[in-house]
Amino acid sequence: MIIKSLEQLNSLSKKIGDKLEESDCIFLIGEIGVGKTTFTRFLINNLQKKEGTKTTDVLSPTFNLLYEYDLKNYKIMHYDLYRLKEEKELNNLGIFKENQKAIKIIEWPNFIKISKFEKLEIHLDYAKNENNRNLRLMGTGKWKNFE
Ligand SMILES: Nc1ncnc2c1ncn2[C@@H]1O[C@H](COP(=O)(O)OP(=O)(O)OP(=O)(O)O)[C@@H](O)[C@H]1O
Ligand SMILES: [Mg+2]
């Protein structure tokens, strides 16, 4: 689908947020500056609004690799793995090791090879108009036919 504005991206993030449950996983795939963090910010702020807590800043975890958000009933872990150089470093992060109930949102998930688990992939591409984006959803498990 074509995303023609930030408002439209925000509505999509709401729709996805309504189906999100603890321990779900979202991969955000696309070039630098295409809108992965912007989508994540909308998603987290909408989830905060939905549960009636204050919205917080949602900054890019470019240098920290991870920012965590504590919502009432679950945690959200927002990763940006752009700086990872090799697969080994992934293991140190333990993204999928911990059995914790957390929603995981991952920008630049290139090193993550496990293909069996359930996830929603959001592919973002630049379009001709500078404020438009082509967006594709590819889901497995409960996300399979989500659109
Ligand atoms: N339709 C749109 N969807 C998403 N972002 C848009 C759109 N139109 C304009 N933008 C702008 O594009 C920029 C996207 O930046 P953002 O930090 O979200 O990208 P990113 O994919 O996370 O980059 P990085 O790979 O560096 O983490 C923002 O400044 C946002 O306002
Ligand atoms: Mg980003």
C-alpha cells in the first residue's frame, strides 16, 4: 500500500497496535530515514494512550541498541541493530533468549536468521513523492493475513 502522510502511518500503527499482544515481534525493514522509528513512535504512543498513561518520547535507539518502555501489563523493547557487525553480537543481546513477556520491535533485523517464529515484517520503501512510502506487510502465524 502507499502511505501518503504521517497521519496515515499513524492510523496503520493503531490498527497493528490493536492486535499486538505481549511477546509479539515486529521487524521493521527499509533504508535509512524511511520511517521505521517514526512508525515505532506512533505505535508506542498509541498503546500508551490506549491504556490511559502519558505518552513518552520515543527516540531512536541507534547508539543504545535498545530502549525499553514499561506499559501497564507488558514491556516494549525497541531495538535498532544497525550498528551490529556480526551475528555473534546478537547472542549477547539475548533478544529471544529471555522468556520475558515483552513486545519486540526491531529495526535493522538483518542478522536475525531464525525464521520459524511468529512475526510481522513491515517493509518500507521510498516512493517518488518525498512524503510517500510504499509499505508492505508480511506476516507469519497470527499475522499471516493481516492487512
Ligand atoms: N509517509 C511518511 N512515513 C514515514 N516517515 C515520513 C513520511 N513522510 C515523511 N517522513 C519523515 O521521514 C523521516 C523518517 O525518519 P525515521 O527516523 O523514522 O527513519 P528510520 O527508518 O528509523 O531511519 P534509521 O534507519 O536511521 O533508523 C521522519 O523525519 C519523518 O517525519
Ligand atoms: Mg530508526
